Amino acid sequence: MESFGRQDFLWFLAEGCVVPTAWQGLEQVWQLMLVCCLCRIICRLSFSVQFKHLSSLAGGLYVLYAFFELNTIWVISLSLVCYLILFLCRRSSNRGVFLSLAILIYMLMGYVLKSSQMVVAMKAISLAFDLDRGAVSSFPTMLDFLGYICFVGTVIFGPWISFSSYRDAVDGRKMNVSWFAKIAVSFIKSQFCLVISTCVAPYLFPYFIPIYVDGLPQSNYFVSYLSETTMVMAGAGFSEHKDNLKWDITVAKPLNIELPRSMVEVVTSWNLPMSRWLKKYVFKSALKLGTFPAILVTYTASALLHGLSFHLGAVLLSLGFITYVEHVLRKRLAAIFSACILSKRCLNDCQHQNKKNVWVHGINLFFSALSIFHLTYLGSLFDLDAEDEKVPFSFFPL
């Protein structure tokens, strides 16, 4: 048999994998994107707010059934249980705690939270804490709550959004050029990441570089960019300063993960909305226990949300320990040497005397290499039992 030339191989790869993969990716999400656009148009028209909530609920239920079929009942049942608990505790000031305990019991009964159920749990818990703290002034009706929980832009791939952000989306902002541009850029990035993870990584890299792996995980970047697409399509994911509206939602930062400054940067950049949720509703609530216990509680909460998995729990708790030690160590070194070597990049007006010295860059590069080593080590834990457990799309890079 004649050997493949590189040009022939690239042509075969494009024709046999790249084009079919991109087309199949579009086939799987076109209904979701269409329903997102329909809900966006309804929110722009002069319908009543209740009708807009109803359209959000109907659209969410439709795409849930399109993706999960009869398993949609588990998402609906969790949503109804969450509202029932909120309603029964509506006069309490500890609704967030009660609802969190109820969801924990739900998981301990054997109902492992998958992607959509995890988003439902995060939305319900955040709403409960916002009600306790007064960030949401009035108790939502059942239609408001279910419209938020089943918001079509986030119900399948996420990410988490607050109840206030959902209400802003229902109000309907203008469908301007920047809105179309954000959708186009995010969708192109999602398809690019899908092709890379499906075709390039497992086939092209081993062809030129003799490194072989037994299977690759689903591309988190594909899901992240796709969730940006659907979220913006449905009218969420913007920031507003006076009259300046920016569609600037960012779910993940791949460069901060592949070339990390620190492990802290990795865990925050992997899923920015979830990182904000954990910080606001878990870490700050547990901070009265102390910084390190609060970090352990935060990573434990993340492990529970992603499913009761031994390997995942071990990795997350290891991450909690590693990030805490790295943060404290670099903070101490930065104070001793007055240098910009913190876990996170310093602001331009920081008080450190040494900012761009060669040895400062050297220390930061050392910690970057150490982070890559930690990622490689922690990722290898999943190879021990890859057939029995699947890594959730929203958590960790392998």
C-alpha cells in the first residue's frame, strides 16, 4: 500500500473529518439557536412581562426535550422541588442554606447532577441567597422562577446567570451590530475548538509528532464558546454603563489555562461564571470559618455540584490545597522582594518596586511551569478509571 503524503493526509482529514464534524456540530445546535432567536424577538416586542417569562419557559422546555428527551423530567422535577422549598421558606432569612441542604440531599439520594441540573441548582441557590441578602427585593412568582431556571440561552450548556441578569434579558436590549458580532465570533470560535478537539488533536498531532493518547475529553472550550453564543442570542451576557451597552460575556479564557501564570488563574479562567458563583455564594458565606476552611468548603461544593465522584473530589480538594499554598507563598515572596510575582497579575499602579526585571519574569515562568506540571499530574488521575467515570464538561482541563 502506498504511503500517504502529508498533502494527501491533510486533504483526507479536511474532507473526512473537519467538514463532517463542523456540519454535525451545526446540526446538533441549530434548533437551540433558532429558539434562542425567537425568544429574543419576543422579548423585543411589546408583550407583557408574564408572556415573556412564559415564552422563556416554553422555549427552555422544548430544547431540553430536544436534547434529553424523557430525561427532561429530572430537570423539571429538580426545578419544582427548588421552588417548593423556596416557597415554604419564603419568610425565613436562611433560604439559601435550606435550599443548599435540600439539593445536597437530592444528590445523596443518587440523583447525580448533570450539566443542565447543575445549572438549575446554581440558579436556584443564587436566587435564594439573593433573596436573603435583599439583592432581589420581591419573591418571584412560579412563572418568573421557572422562566429563569429554564431560560433557553443557558438551560443546555450554561453558564450560570443571576436572576437580575435574566430580568435584564427579558426587558430586551437592541439587536445592534455588536450583538450580531458577538454571536458570530463566539460561534466561529466554538466550531474551531470542536474541529481541533475532534480532528486535529487526535489525528494531526500524532501524524507529525509521534505521541499517541487513548481518547480525548470533550472540548470545554467548544462548550464555553457555544454557551456564549446561545446566551447572547437569547439576550443575556451584556454590561451596561450609562448609555454604553457591551455584549462582553466571557465564559473561559483558553490562553490563561494553556499558558497559566498560576493554578489560581487556571481554576478561575476555566469557567468564569461558575468561579464568580462559587466566590459570591460559597466562599464569602464560609469565610467566617477562616480562609483555608472557606477554600475547602468552596472546592467541596464544586465537587458535589459536578457529581459524587472520588477522582473528581480528590482532584478538586488537591486543587484547593495547591491554590491556597501557591497564593500564600507568592503573596509572601511579593512582599519580601517588592515584586510583581503574585498569583494574579498586578495592576499598572501597584506599589511593587520590581515590575519587569529579568528575575521577576524568571520567577513567574517558574510558577507557570509548576502549574503545567500540576495540571498534568492531576489530569492523569482520571486515566486510572476513565471507563467508569466521565469528567464533566464544565470543570477541568486534561
